[in-house]
Amino acid sequence: MYKLIRRYLRRVDGGYLALCAVCSALSILVLVSIGQTQLGSNSKASVQLLSTLFGLLLAVVFSTVDYRALARAWPLHGTAAWGIVLPTLFLHNFRAGFVTIGYDAGGTSNYSWYRVGGMTFQPAELAKISFILTFALHISRVRDHINRPKTLLLLLAHLLAPAAVIHLQGDDGTALVFLGVGLIMLYAGGLSHWLVGGGLAAAVGGAAALLALRPGILKGYQFKRILAVLTPDDPALADIAYQQNKGAMAIGTGGLTGQGLFDGEPIFVPNAWNDFVFAYTANVLGFVGAAAVLVLLAALCLRTLNTARSAPDALGSHICVGVFAALFLQTVINLGMNLQVLPVIGVTLPFFSAGGSSALMMYLCVGIVLSVRAHSRTDRNPAEEFLA
């Protein structure tokens, strides 16, 4: 059995899977600390542990499935993913038995969640994976003429439609991640540098004009969060800036090795288990712990790009670029929130922030990347290699 497992891990890049497992292990350790110092319960850590174990199983299963078959099955996973996203546009905190559709998990106007019993699930995470698969398939089929106007318009429609749906849900952070992932995939797919530069300039100019003509397009709390980054010491924004100020204080006082996971007195950071888990980690584990988080996530990003480079076809390469983009953008945005250089928009830190649905979806992405890696080494199915 040991030889079979070792052969399998070697075939599907066991080092990549090990990096993910180390990230999750560190996350669970930090969540246990948060449970003891802030929550008085290890429920967050327990959910993360169960989600990680199930996620690892899903990653192994998906690594044995041909990624090309997964992409071609877009009518199935696309219908399933968006079929559970769309009801949240119309139903807000609607209870149907033990299920709540359009659950407002954060106390804002973000109705993008389902609540099942005592657990919550964000369907946009599943939709993100479906989007990466379908958009990669679309780009791979038109990559030879991607800069033609008709082709590009259809690709932009494919990108903007799901981002608009997520925006209407009220989850602008995830909508921005969708847009970023799609744009990076387009650029990697051969989009002209001139079109990229022109598009970015038009987007910035259009956004500025829109805000000038319709300043009310941003919700009150969203505008205040932007101001809180620009003027964090403004007394009028004390409530809005409180979380980020505490996060910055936690990072700044961590020192080299931190306050200690279980025997120190960490600085209180609101919702430290979610968006600000990096700030809490930097406080209890210091520079060493914060650097470890950054190194692990950077290694995952680089390894994903390496798999994209060695993929056996354009489809596999575009899928891995999409997964890389999601990892990279979520990491950069979350760190920007923690360091007070970006407003708080509800983007979690991959593998580290508490959340069962987020952890499961990340491991689904891992499984698909492993599938690309396995098929770049052999034409034989990894499951057959495991049993050979």
C-alpha cells in the first residue's frame, strides 16, 4: 500500500498537495488559538479540520478525472453552480425548512450565502470553479483569433455576465476576483498588449466618470471603507476603520516570534478567523509566522504556474492560469486589507481563513491542477497508474 501511495503522489505532484496540507495545518493551529483566546470554542477549527480532510479526499478523486472531461461537462457543472447562485438574487433570508436561501452572513447587504442548519455555504465559490473551467475551454477554442472584435466581445460577455450576477448578490469582493481572474486568463491566452492597456485605461476612466456622475452608486459603507484607507485617523470614520486599525496594530506588535499561540496575550482583532487571520497570525507568530504564510502561498502560486507551463495542451494551461489567478488575487487583496492599503471587501485568505465552503472549493481547484499535472506526464489515467 505504501508503494502504491508513493507512486500515486509522485504521479500527481505530491509536493503540491503537501504544500496545501501544510497551509491547512497552520490555519487549523491558528484557529485553535483564536478559539481559546477570543471565541471560547474550537468550532471554527473543527469545521476547518473536517473541511480540510474532506477537501483532501476530493482533491485526490478529482486528480484522477481527466480535466478535459471536466471542462467539456460545462453544461452540468455550470447549471448546478449557477442554479444555486441565481435564487439568492431574488430570495433574501428566505427560509425553506432547515435551509435559508440568500442568507446575510455578515450583517450587510450581501445575500450570497445559504444557511443549512447551523452551517453556511457560499455558492459563488462553486461558480468560480465552473467559470475557470468554462472560460478556459472558451479561450482554448478561440485562442488563434482571440484579438478579433467578435471573438473578444463574446469572451467579454462570458466574463462580465457572471461578475454582474455576483455583484447583484451584493458580494462585490468576489465579483472583483471574477473580473481579475478572467482578465489574467485573457492576457495569458494571447490578448494584445495594446488591448490590455487600452482596456485598463478605459476601465479606470469609466469608473472615475461613473463615480463623478453617480456618486450614489457606491453604498454608504463602501464609500466609507475607501475613505478609511485614505484617512485611517479620521474620528468620523473610527467605527469603519476600527478593524483595520486593530489589524495593523496586531501586525506591528508581533515582533520576530510573536506573542505566542496559546500562552501570550494577542491583540484583539474583530473577526480574526476570517478576513484578518493574517493579522492575528502575525501577532501570535510574529515575523516568522507571517513570512511562513507568504512563502507557502507564493510557493503554491509558482507551482501552479509551473504546471500551466508544462500542461499538455492549451486547455490545461488556461485552467491552471485561472487557478493561479484566483490564488494570487485573493492573497494580494486580503493582504492589502490587512495592511490598510485596500478597503475591506470581504475577500478571504486562501487555505487560511476559516470557512468550510472556501476550503472545499480550494481543494477542488487543487484536484483539477493535479489532474493537469498528471496528464502532462502520461496519457494514462492517474487512477490506472495508481493500480498498475
